[in-house]
Amino acid sequence: MSKTEIAKRYILFIIGLFFAAIGVAFTKHGELGVSPISSVANVMSFKFSFFSLGTWLIIWNCVLIVGQIIVLRSKFQLIQLLQVPLSFLFGWFTDFGMWMVSAIPVPAYPARLAMVLIGTVILGFGISLSVTANVILNSGEAFVKAVSDTTGREFGNVKIVFDISNVILAILLSLIFFDFSIVGIREGTVIAALLTGVVVKICSKIVKKPLEAILCPKAD
């Protein structure tokens, strides 16, 4: 792979991160819950509001990177430390997205539900771009892969357990911090969990060939 192609792929990955973060911001603005992987950071942002959602996402992503190091130990590749600056980018993009959507009125439930659906589509599109870039995984997917590789379990099954564990942890934190009330986890979390993968598959089919032609053009 040439340096030019590698540069193009990382640029595409960052563009994918941007769209994924905007998707999270749209979903968050609907206040019906966010995607499972963002649910812990969402609950923390309600309790400790001196940090933005983007900052809590940075912290949570870094926790997952440390988790990879613990799981993989000597098998952890130093190139994966690129997840750290990319996690910061994702957090900053999320806060930018929150600022961008803040002026959108969501007075009624249908409007809030629409924000969740739009956010889920944007999130899925962003993930499809990152997957097509094929250079590095985000911290959540990388943690799942680390556990999958170490235990020999199928990636998809570990991903399901990981998502469920995120939601359970978020619920437990909410019960602890908010007097046994569930805050920040609602039907939007379920919608995002069910639909994001579907959107990723659809978008990947649409964008993969044209993007691969740009990333790795065939010689005449």
C-alpha cells in the first residue's frame, strides 16, 4: 500500500469519525438515549456536567484502549495507540455536533424521535466510511476484537455482549447516581442498537466500490 493510499484512507477514516460524531450529537439532542457504546459517557455527562459529552466520550474511549492493553498484553500493537488521538478527534467532533444541532427545536416527541432516527442514519453512514477506510478500528470495535482474538469467540457474538454490557453498566451508573432512576437510556438506545448495523450494511454496499476506486485507482 503506497503512502498516498494510506494518507487517503486515514483522511476517509477521519471523515467517517466526523459523521459518526455528528450522528451521536443528533441522537443526543433528541434526549431519548444514545447508542450503546456511548451510553456510559451519556450517563456520566448528566451526572458530571462540568465535562461535555464529547469529553466523556474521550475518557471512555481511553478506558477501552487501556482495556485492550490489559486483554492483549504483549500482543498489543503500538500502532493501535493511534486510537488515542482519534478518540480525541471523535470527542471534539461530537461537541461540535452538539453545538451545531443545539438550535434545532425538538418541542414534541415526534421531533425527538426524528432526531434519533436521523442521528442513527448519520452514525451508520460514518461507520461505513471508517470501515471502508480499513486502516484502524475505533476503540470500541478494537476492544471487541481484542476479546474475540483472545478468547476465540466469534466477533459478532462478542460485539453483542459488549453492547449489552455497555447498556447494563450505564443503567447501573444511572441507578447509583440518580436515586434508582434511569437517566440517559431510553428507547433511542434500543433504536440505535437495532438499526445502526443495518444502516452500516446498506451504506457500505453503496459507498465501497466508488470509494475504493478513489483510494486505490487502477493504473491505465
